[in-house]
Amino acid sequence: MILHRNITQNIHEALADTPVILLNGARQTGKSTLLESLMTSLSSAHYVTLDDATALASAQNNPEGFLAGFTGTLALDEIQRAPELFLPIKREVDKRRKPGRFLLSGSANMMLLPKLSESLAGRMEILTLFPFSQGELAGRTENFLHSIFAPRFPSYTHKRSVKETIAEKIIVGGYPEIQLRKDDKRRNAWFKGYITTILQRDVRDISNIDGLTELPKLLSLLAARTGTILNFAELSRSVAIPQTTLKRYLALLQMTFLVQLLPAWSGNLGKRLIKTPKVYLVDTGLVSHLLGLNTNRLLLDGTLFGHLLENFILLELLKQSMWNTVKPAFYYLRTDAGQEIDFIIEHPDGRIVAIEVKATHSVSADAFKGMNFLAEKLGKKFQRGIVLYLGTEVVPFGKKLHAMPFDAVWKLQ
């Protein structure tokens, strides 16, 4: 399915001033399609996929000679399959520092592989391609992240939010191939093959370990716990593997972009590093498949709907951060006193927007308790607090506090 990707302009800007651009993300998010389309706009450009056995053998056996065979921009797809190329690419860049020399894509998170990331430090810009955002599916570029940090609260004209429509969006998710499959049976068939490919091939390529039979069960258990704080002891008992092994397997799921962790926020930067993160999956369609859900089943389970809705909103915000002018950091808040906020969005200048997700058609003042607590602690750094809900109106709940319909996240432009 070919649609315009909102990250395209960011890639063009990076090609104009950076020697190496890495476009990474989960398999089947459209990286190859995007790379091939970018090649048409570049002069003297070459596209090579390392999924091709001959190209892979050449890159692995003689990486320097492989690179020497190309001039102009070289796009290398599935770069994680030939880590031998990273040091030769570094040497090429150091010898001739030219913008747009290498455009790499990978289905593994190179930043979680320290030796590879360090080899291109200062020479590479990293962009992540997620599955389609709701704006991309509708042919528009969302501007929600920019709007919520603006001095004035954004105005928003909208139609009635329909719970069933949002539930369907959650069940389908954003993978391009899934948009072409109109029934649950065919979508489940695709997801089954997709998970098998990643867990049997991509994980093996990264870890050089065969027989990771516990990973499918672990992934399903994480899907059932989406939006919750990771409890390694409980998860270790459930999957019957030691915590040390569990943490290594979780790292592999992160590397292949199946799992997304959300760190805890603290005003003390040091404490952010030691608090336990919350766990989400990279696509709610994937979560739905793992849990055997369809739209009707999701609508009947209010608790599950709330967790998947939270996962869905977080992913939409993360997707927008890839192309938006605002590049915030994302956290959650839970204090010892029991104050909770689903998402803390921190602007690079230190300002904070707090977002709470409520799967209800109305909102009371109680929904803003955590935000009032945070506003008092932060003072001027607290930009605003927003409760996203299933209602039809933007409603003020005091200074800097508003309730807002969910679809503003993907319809604000």
C-alpha cells in the first residue's frame, strides 16, 4: 500500500547535511518502499537490499570492496544483516565527508547495539519509521504535538467521536499490508507469518542464538500486559524463565521494534534511570492478534479497551514526533503517594504537557488530580494538562486544563 509518509521531508533535510542517515523500524512498516521512492529524487543513487543473498554474501565477505563498487548515494536496506559494513562506512565517511553518502535502513534498533552505534557517532542521523499513522492513512500531516506546546490552547472543530470507530482503528493497527485485508481471518494469517519471520530470522540474525522457543509466549504475555508497569518477577514466573534471561529476551524484542518501553518521569534526572518502565507493543493490531481480539470482543471488555486505547494514543504521539518540529521525550508518572498520569511529554526546553487517556464519554474533575499535583510542583514549566476522552467537546477544567476528544490527536493540522 503506497501512501505519502510524513517523515519524507525530514529524510530529505538529513540527506542535505548529514553523511549517513539510518531509517530504522519494524519489518513491514514501509521502509523499503520509502527508500525506493527516495531514489527517484536523487541523482547517481543506488539501492541494494541485503535480503538478496548475493548482495549479502558480498557485503559480508569483502565489505570494503562491496562499498567501493558504488558512487553517489548508496541506499542499503536491512543493514542489520551485515554489521561488517559499519566500520568500512565510517572509514569512507571520514575519508570523504559528503552529505547524503549513505542511506541505511534496518529492522533492528542499532542504538541498542553499542559497538555499531558508536562506530558512526557524530556521522549519522537516526529516524524511525513506525506503521502508518492515522493522519497518513487519511492523507494529512498531523500537528498535535506542535499545537499542545503553543502559547494558546488549540481550537478544534470536530464531529462526534464514535467508540466503535476507534475500536476498529485499534484492531486494524497501522501496518501497510494489513490495510488491504478487510477481515479478521486474513489479518490474523498475515500477523502469524509476520511474527514467525521476526522471531525465527531477525532475532537469530541479531543474537546468533537458535531455539528461542519462549519468545512467542513472552510476546503474548506482554500483549496482555500492555500499558502496565513491567513486573519482572511476576513475568518471570509466568513464562518460567529466569529474570536474567527474561531481560535479555525483552531486549531482543525491543531491538526488533516489537516492544516499546515508556520510562518513568521524575524531576530528578537520576531517578528516571532506575524506575521501572511501562510496556507497550509497537502496533495495536499486533496486540489484538496476539490476544485473539476482534472489534466486538474489544468493545465488550472495558478494561482491555482502556489499555489498548492508551497503547494506540501513545503510538500516534510517537509517530508524530518523528516528523514534527517539536522533538519531545515521553514518560509516564506514578508517585509514591498514588498520583498517576498516563503520558508526560517533555519539550526540549523543559516545558511539560501531561496527557491522561479516558475511555469514557464524560470527564469529571477527578481526572485532573494528577495534573493539578504536577502543575503545583512544576510552576511555569507546566504548559498544560489534557484529558483525552470519547466526548464531543473541548471543555476547560481550570487554568491550563482541558478535556479534548480523542480524534484531535490525528486531526489537528
